[in-house]
Amino acid sequence: MNVGFAACITLAVLFLVLGIMFALLKEKGAYFVSGFRTLNHPEKYDKAYISRDMRNQCFIYFVILSIGAILSYFISAVISIPTYIIWAIVFFKSVHLDVEKAFEKYLIK
């Protein structure tokens, strides 16, 4: 087993478990999202939408890393490097430093 495969498959399994957790917990899963508990009025936010969005993000990360794991297993361990770069770009597009800005799309209208 090569290192690239092991690195990709480890994170892929982690994100699969997290995605399943958010899918099963539904609205309660929003409480596990970083920054949600620090919001001033968490009742103003759609918890089901937050949990669904986190579930979808985790499954997207799982797919990216699984494809990287398969390619690094069959082709070369070096494939894991661009896989991690692609995953990092997709991951950091959803990271916000301001909590209010991060959750503004989940406001109940």
C-alpha cells in the first residue's frame, strides 16, 4: 500500500462518516458546525439547511478524496498531491473568518 492511497482513503472515510452523521442528525447536526453555538440568535437560522449543506460538503470531499485514492492506488502515489490541492481549494472556499458572514445564507426569511 502506498502513502498517497493511505492518506486519501483515511480522510475519505472520515468525511464519509461525518456526512452520514449530518444526514442522520438532520436539524440537530447544525449544533456540530463550527461557530453555530456562538451565534447571537441561533433560532433565526435554518438548522436543517445548515445540516444538509454540511452533509453535501462532506460527501463532495469524500468523492474527491476517494477518486484520488483510487487513482493513487492504480497509477501512482504522486496523484494524491493534486488530489489534496483540489480538496484544499474546495474546502477553503467554504471557510469564513466572520461567523455572521458564514451563516448569513442560512437566515430564515
